Amino acid sequence: MHPHHERPVTISVAVVTVSSTRNRDNDTSGKEAIQLLEKAGFCVAHYTIVPDDIEAIRRELLTSLRSCNCVIFNGGTGLTPDDFTIEAVSPLLEKKMDGFGELFRAKSVQEVGTSAILSRALAGVCHGKAVFCIPGSTAAVTLATRDLIIPELRHIISHAMKRH
């Protein structure tokens, strides 16, 4: 284990599904993120669904950051006129992790081919806490959570907390 992957910090995560059509019964992507995070030993302290609305997304981000040191948004990252997650979250980030979106798309090519160019994924730091915005398909949530977020989350949080 690398020294930066040590486990001194308890990490509480909020999982937020952005959708105007999903509910707790049919939100397979939100449930997948929760299952993967808990299996990896993280505490999912908050789960909710918010509509595709810039103000609703921003309110939820700020609310979640009060009790969690990581917020994962899934959904609302596409190219349709109703997809606002990236536009809502991006201006609130103090630092962006451009490599997250780049690596997400690189890994997505293996599963979805060149349509990976349609994927918008974002990660960064807000108020000393980690924030991720990932596409809402269950496959995208699995890839991002299992292969990118979980392996580096403690490392990201330790760096983000140094500023606050």
C-alpha cells in the first residue's frame, strides 16, 4: 500500500442521482454506486434524487458537503438541453481534476467505443471535499466508481483537506 493510500480519515459519501424520472425504486445507478462504495468500506451517509435543475443540484451539493467529505452525482451529464449537472457543479469547484474525465473517457472507449466522446465526467474539490459528476447509466457508474473513484478517494480527500 502506498503511504498516500493509508486509512486515517473516515470518509462519508453522499450519492446523488440527478433525474426527473427516477425514484428510489428504479434508481439502479444510485444503488450500484452505494453497493460498490459500501463493499469497499466507505460510509454512504446520504442518498437522494434531485431533478435536472441547476439550482436544485447546487443546493444539494452544498447541503451534502455539510455532512459528507465526498459527493458523487450520477446523471444529468449528457448533451441534451435538460442535462445540467456539469454546468451546475463546475463553477463551484475550487480545483478541477481534469485527469478524471480524461481517464473516464479512455476507459469508456473499451466498453462503448467512440461514443465515449459523448461522455461528460467531472471531478474536483469544493470546500476541501471531493466532488464527482458521472454519467447516469449503470455501466458508467460502475466503471467510474469501481475503477476510478474507490481506488483514489482516500488520496484525493487527504489532498483536498490540506487546504481547509
